[in-house]
Amino acid sequence: MRHIISASALAAACCLSLTGCSGNDDRSDPQPSPRTALTFGQSADTAGAGGKGTAQITPDAVVYVDKAGTERPEHGLFAVVRFEAENRSKTPVTTTARQGGFRWKASDGKTVKAGNSEGAGRIAPVGFSESGPDISPKTYQADSVVFDITAAEKGGTLVYVDGDDVAFRWKMPSTDSGSPASALKSALK
């Protein structure tokens, strides 16, 4: 009798056997399956940069503005997303947020990276962008990413590519959403 093992099952089996031998319990263990689109506000355990450690990423607010301070979008709107990153490991974890990890995918398939225009790259809402990519063990931090999009691209898909090059996706609301949204919008004025 012939047994067929999927590539993902084989990879999981190899990973289990390798980590069992290494004695290192600080490996990345991303959950849930990245193939499933997550709902806005749902958390995903993602691999840290270089596949080291696990960071739980949770987008919890999105606002759309046609101006942020003195910055104006080149494409019509800024989509500003607040997210929390929690270190689920015993050692510091570096997210891929500052390494181009976040992207915005429109319904037509067009995808842009965070900070995709001069204005989007300079926006740092007070109280929503003070954290860095490194997170201490068992702590979390809030941060934001900005995309310069067209009005038709509102309600796109937020994509986060982790340290193992696995893409996690969240369907984003097409209107300002999330409990921190009003504070985030005020910080952008």
C-alpha cells in the first residue's frame, strides 16, 4: 500500500523531529493557517525575522484620511492601520514590519507595500508609531503602517509576510473601524 504525504505534513514532521533534537523551544510556530483569510481584529502567530521566535500580529484599527498633518496622498487616500505585536517567545523577537512585511492588496489584485509614497513614508501618528521592530519577551507593543491608495482600494486585504516568508491576510473594513480608530484619526490631524 502506498502512502501519500503532503508537503506541509512532511515539513511539519521534519520540523518536529528537528526541534525535538535541538532542544530549542523558541522556534517559530505560526498559527492559524496562512491560507485562510483572517477577520479584522483576529490574531495570527507569525514567525519573527529570520524565523526566530513568534510574534502575534493583530490589526485592530483602520482609518482612511485624505490628509495627515501636512502630508497629502498621491493616490487619493491614506489607509492607516494600527496593529499590536506581542512576543510569544522567551527571547526578544524582531517583526518584519520595518522590513517591508506589511502590504495592502486591492480587490483588483494590485499590491503596495507600507510607506509606498513619500507622504505615507513620513506619517507617524503620535501614540501609534513609537515602537520599534524588537519586542521584549512576553510583552506587546502597538504600532501603525500607512498605505497610499485610491478610494476604490478601500476595504482591501492587509497582508503580513513573516520571517518564514509566510503571508497572513486580513480582510479590512472599507470604513473607519476598530475601537482605537477615533483616537488614531485624531492623531493624524
